[in-house]
Amino acid sequence: MARTLQAPVTVSFDYTRSTGPVLGRFLTGLRDGVVVGGRTSEGRVVVPPPEFDPVTHRAVEDFVEVADTGTVTSWTWVPEPVAGQPFDRPFAFALVTLVGADAPLLHALDVASPAGVSTGMRVRVRWAQERVGAITDIACFEPVAADGRASATAGDVVETEVADEPVTGVVTPVALDYVYAASPEESAFYRGLAGGRILGQRCPTCHKVYVPPRSACPVDGVATTDEVELGHTGTVTTFCIVNVPFLGQRITPPYVSAYVLLDGADIAFLHLILGCPAEEVRMGMRVEAVWKPRDEWGTTIENISHFRPTGEPDAPYETYAQHL
């Protein structure tokens, strides 16, 4: 039996949000080299400041500057950092209660080994060399020596020019890395694409043909057993005209992303429709696959560059009405 295929996948985007008056004030303070907390109705100072009081549920309006030194109240060791964490070497995450605050702040602590961190130790903020108004303006915490000086791990800080405008929004890159393992049926589908073939699987009970194939029929719950080779023509069922540009976009809008029901299949799959103006794409349009040059083929659906109109008359609605 052929081995199943697998491939690394990264899903990433920039998450953009407005900060509001409370978190905006906290981030503005970080940009300016100051840690700001919020005082609750019980008199406790919390860092970062909460937007609403946990007791009265009213908006927090009493802000307090706290020190950039504090005490470790709890910690955990990170022996193998992953992408996106503060360091590419082992470090600790610590809850630090800053002087003047009553609740701890979670951040990275730069120490060489677990032996270098303990509950109750004194630490100090190491400011980022360039501050922009984000939680990463605190590069990390670092131990404070007995004489009150920062440890030797501290680097030179580039003073950031204080801006007049408050921080009102943040952009945070978000990414998820994982390995996708295809099922045996999907692996056969991708190997078929590498040979210029489109393969599906047929349910032995209801005889529906699924492409891309599924291991089991969602209608009958039985394993799909029969491999079916499909033609390269089909019908547009539903579609969307993409008019909005976004990060990583390969095609200049407007263009059409559509579900194509291949002839002989019982489920449509998503692909691009090119070769005609976007406004001419419609439900029922007959289309055909356009393949990339053979030397560019791999085990991927991207072997099919796009679908284009065949010029045939539109398919009657009743032929795809059950596949919308």
C-alpha cells in the first residue's frame, strides 16, 4: 500500500484591534517607558488595568503609575521555546507583582536555568530597544542583583521619542503551524493530480461520488470503496466575486472564487474562475480545468491553475440544484 501524504501548513494573518481608552492608556504608557495600572473600587491596583471594575462593573477611570521593579510570585520553566515566544532559548514565564501593584503581570523572565529563578526574587523590566505601544515594549523581566542593579543580561536601550498621540490600535501577527496528514483516499487524490488525473471515491450504497474523496460517505456512513476518475469539466454552482485586497493575495481583484461541480461528481469543490470578466460568471456556467505546465506539477490541487468557461450553454438549474 502506498504511503499516505503529509505536508507542513502555516495559517497566518494580522489581527487588528482598537485598544479603547483603558488598554490604550496602558500601551501608551509602555511606549513612553511607564507602567500604568488601574485602581478598582476595592482599592487594588491591577496591571494591566481592567476595562471594567470586577465588583461594580463600572468603567475603570482611576489610573496609577507603578514601578518597573517587582517580585516573582509564581513561575514556570520553558525548556523548548516555540516560534513567536520572547526568546529562542530556554527561559521562564513569571507572574510578577510590581511595586505599587496588588495583582501580578505575566511576562517572560530572562534567566539561564531554573536554578536562576525562585518565588520571591526581585526583578526589573527590561525595556525593548524600540517601543511602539505594545506589550512587547517590555522585552522581558530580568533579575535584580543584591545591590539593586540590573543583571548583566541587560542591553543598551535606545530612548524612544515620546509621541503626543495616544495608542489607539494594535496589529498582532497570528500564525499556526501544523502538519496535515492526508487520508489514504486523499493521498490517492493528490497522487492522481500529480499525474494529471482527478480522482474521486464512490459510496457503494448510495453511489454518490465525492471529489476530493472522503473515507466514508456522510449520507450512509459506510466506507467509500470505488475509485472513480472524473473528467475535467464541470458546472459553477455558487460563487463569490472577491473585490477586497488582503495580505498575501496572489491575484489582483476583482476575481471569482466558485464551487465547481465536476461532471459525474456529487459534491462541488472550491477553485478560481478566470478567463472571463468577473461579472460574467454565473450559476450554471460550464467550465473546464486549466492545468499549469507539467514541469510545475506536484501533489497539490494547485496543479489546476484555474477553471475557465467552455463556451457551452449553461447547465439547467435542476442538474445542480441539489449541490448548492
